[in-house]
Amino acid sequence: MKTIHVTASREYDVVIGAGLLDECGQRIAAAVPGAEKAVVYTDTTVFPLYAKRVTDSLKAAGFTVLQDYFLAGEHSKTFRNWERILRFFTENRVSRSDVVVALGGGVVGDMVGFAAACYQRGVRLVQIPTTLLAAVDSSVGGKTAVDLPAGKNLIGAFWQPSLVICDTDTLQTLPDAVRRDGCAEIIKYGVLDAALFSRLENSLPDEIPEDILARCVEIKRDIVAADEFDTGARHLLNLGHTAAHAAELLSDYSLSHGSAVAMGLCSMARACAARGLCTEEDAARIEALIKKCGLPTELPYTAEALANAALSDKKRAGSTLPIITVEALGRCTVRKIAASDYAGWLRQGGAK
Ligand code: GLY
């Protein structure tokens, strides 16, 4: 088992190991002293798989447990479902001293986390990620949100959890597509850390041991500690994501986040190689690892359509766009470019 301690506006542990679901109650009791009720919120995919084990463990630790779920999928990450969660809290007289447990992948963690951030101005939150992507990325660092028709994650809050519990057994039985999605985010961490990248070349996609998961979380932990509120260094975690978010938007979210990130990483690596910022060899290694994981490497939209989608992002400020460039494996930089130059980067990355 690995424990990574996160230092942000709230300090907490991320514990990673096999069999942790069955002991989550004791761990949660220790992390949120004084809580009487635990609200387990999940989705229709995860509820039949893991809700009972989590609930049983919480009951054994002395909690009164409430549980509910919503329809699985990105299209559920709505203001309306968020409000439904809040109504569930009020109807069940959840108090600020209780604890909310977000059990599931990124959509569950984001939306339930945002409900916890807002309910009575903040109730304690425990994240139990059950997908690779949530384990290495969305459950850690306190970003919570819902989508609006105008774009993804447009309403949200930074709300750090009190504990993150990743039971690696839940990652062994993921559908291939969900596992591949997680590989894309893991490769992103590898591009940020050269030693990790070399390890990934030997282990992905078949083996993702605990220490690789832990290394990804450590990288995120260090970046979040330096820039919790995403004003500078934290943008590094968005490597490959500007093009990825644009492609997701153009696909009306039929493209998975991991596939889009894979394409975005390849596009940025190729553009950086074309500009002489990184070597052709580094860009080729990134692309080869993405291919090895069965992930796509080419953005299926024109540079113009992608740039328009990226520039219409309602969170974007002014006439500049932050992009994350690859100078070498393990050396990436946040740069502000003129928004009007972005299509050129996409063309150099291979978009028509
Ligand atoms: N997933 C990017 C971040 O947490 O900043």
C-alpha cells in the first residue's frame, strides 16, 4: 500500500492499495472525526459493483449511511443533477459535520464534489475513485464542477477532499476503453517526468502497478502544492488538453476524455518537434507509447474548427491562450501564445 500526503488548503492522504474498499469505514472515521452520517453518492455503473461494500464498511465503523446514484455518463454532469444531490442532502438532514463519499469515476467525483463544496458552504468530502483516470487525476487536487451547455466544467469550486481511497482491485476489471482513457492521463504524467516515461514504455498498457499510480499522484501533488488555484504552474496538468477539450466539444462529448487527451498530446509533441522545441525522437516516443496503448494519435477535426472551439471556451481570458509545450521528456513549459496563432500550432501537430 502507498500513502501520498497532499498539502493544500486542506491536508489529506491519498491511499492506494488492494482491498481498501472493505476497510474504508475505519479510514474515513479517522479522517473526518465527529461525522455521524456518511452519504455515499455514486452512479448507475458503480452502484451495483461497489456501493454495498462501501456501505457495509461505513456501518461497521459506526456511521449512519445514506446512499443515492445518478445515471452514469458525462451527459449527467448537469446543474440539474447537482441540485438533485443537494436536495437529497437537505431531505436527509445532512449537516456540515457529516461526510459525503464520492464513489466512482471522474463525473461522480466532479459533481458530487461540487455538491459537497456548496452544501451549507462546504461539507467534508472523501473521494473513492474507481477508474484509472479518476485515480491518477480527478480525485486529487480539489477541482470540482458541473458542465453547462456552453462548455465543460464551467461552474465549479476548488474543494479539497479530506481523504482519497483508491482500491486498486477496482481498476483490474475496467472495460478496455475505460482503462485506455486512464492510460492517456498516465502518459501525460510521463511526459512531465522522464524517469516515469521510461518505465511506462516497458509496462503500459498491461501492467500498471501501485507505484506507477503513486508516482502520478505524487507529480500531481507537487504541482497542486505549488499552485492549488490554477493560476500558473498547475496549467502543466493540462498538457495536451487544449486541443483535447476542443475535440471533445466538437464531438458533443461522444469522444472520450482519454482519447482526446491522447490526440492532444501527440499533436502538441509533433508541433513542438516541428518548431525545434523538442527532438523528433521525443515526439516519436510519445506517439509510439500512445499507439501501444491502443489510443488514437490524430485529431479528427480541422485546425480551424479546433482553434475556434478552443477559443470559444468561456473560461478563456483575453486574446492570449496558455499552451503547454514539450521541450524534452520531463521538461514542459506553460507559454502564453496569441490566440490567433493557435491554428498554426494545430496544423504543425498534423491537423488539416
Ligand atoms: N486535471 C487538471 C487539474 O487538476 O488541474
